[in-house]
Amino acid sequence: MITLIIGGSGSGKSAYAEEYICKKAGDCRKYYLATMQVYDDEGRKKVEKHRQQRQGKGFHTIEMPRNVEKTVKVIKSDTNVNKNMVLLECISNLTANEMFTDQGTSDCETVSDKIIEGIVSLNDSVDELVIVTNNVFEDGDDYEEGTMEYLRALGRINERLASMADRVVEIVAGIPVEVK
């Protein structure tokens, strides 16, 4: 089962996702799949905020800024687990990490296909996958071509995830709105 949680920056989507998993998990093992690569103080502060937010909630954190399909090995190696839930936080970071690498920039189609394939692989190995993503499409601004390619990839991924998802929730000013 896939639950997709979408919202703008600072909307409360991460807190909602964590609360959702904690309420639903029961005896499931809870994994937090962190995709953010930290480059500066702002990134460190954001990661620390998220760590504090989930402290004491029983999440097993896996740092995986790229190649989320590799998480399957980690989860399957945990033989003491009967059921598991994974919170993938978040698609916008994962998309940027996969698109902009030391080897150069990948195109929208390549990146979106790779990420969706990784998520399908991950979803096939877990009882429930909760995915957090950003809605960054409402400002109407035109950006330079690299940013526009990133936005196209993120939009394509969000559309495909929403189509795959059993449940889609948009967080608006901290309020969850069931979309699907």
C-alpha cells in the first residue's frame, strides 16, 4: 500500500506523515528513509529539526540520498521483523539528488523513470510505504532551464506516484485534505 502526502514547504506534511505511521504501525517496524544530502548550515538545521521531531517515535533511520531501491536489502536483512512501514522523506530531495550529480545533470525522463522504478521495488518489499513530496508548482515563475527540468521531473514523479497510490493526502496549512 502506498500513501502519498503532498504539500507546500512548511505545510506540516512531515509531521502528519510521522503521526500517521505512528498511529497505524502497531507492531510494525517503522523505517524512516531520509533522502536529504546536507551541504550547508540550513540543511543541517533542517535535518536536526526532523530528527528531533521523530525522536522517541521508534523510527529506524536509513540515510539514502539516492538509489532508494538499495533500501530493500537493508529492510530484508532485518529478520526480526514480521511487518514494516517505510516513510520516504522526501521526493523533492531525492529528485534533486538523482538529477544533479558529480557526473552531470540527468534529464527529466531518465530521473523520473529511475525514481519510480526504485519506489516500485521498495513498495514490493514493504507492508506500507508512506511518501512525502512537495508541491512547488504554484508560484507561476519561470526559472532557468536546469530548474525547469527539475520541476518537470518532480511533477512527472508526483503524477505517477499519485496514480500508483492507494491514498493521497494534501496538507494545506497543517490540515490534511483527502484527495484520493
